[in-house]
Amino acid sequence: MLSEKILSLDELAAKAAEMRSRGKRIVLCHGTFDLVHMGHIRHLQRAREEGDLLFVTLTADEFIKKGPGRPIFKEQLRAENLASLIFVDFVAVCHEPTAMKAIGAVKPD
């Protein structure tokens, strides 16, 4: 189920700690991922090759300043879109203007 792959940032941090304790390498990608295109797909696939698990965080709607009418897709739909990718293990929405909190919480390898 996609819903099992979409976590809060705190849940994602706990999942990272759990997986790290099992010897897994965690990779983290962060972005808006509003209109996912082949460049995003290739980037995420390549990132997944760097570790055992790929965690993806995305910028919450309120912090996207890419122009009028953006984001085109709301954060829940963007999270579901990313979670549907087989090489993405977990997704969380980051309710901060930058990825710094997500990086600090997940502590990717």
C-alpha cells in the first residue's frame, strides 16, 4: 500500500534509525517533485543505487515559491506519486522552507 510508504518526518527519522541499526545504508533525496519527469526518475534511481534504502522528502505546499499556480499538485498527491515508484522506500513531507530539518532528522549516509 502506498499509505504505508508515506510517513511523517518524525516517523521517517525513526525508520532511518531502525534501518541503520540493522546495518542498512540510507540515501535521502529532497525536492518539490511537482511535475515528475524523466530527469527526476533517473536521479532517484541513481540515488537508490548508493544505498540500501531511498528516503524522499518533499517540500510542503506552503513553501513552494516557483511561480503562480504552483505547486500544480498538492503535497499529498506528490507524496503518493513518489511512493508509487518501486525504488522509493519511504516518503515524507517536510514542513520547512529547506531540507535542513529533514537531513538532520534522517541523517542519511
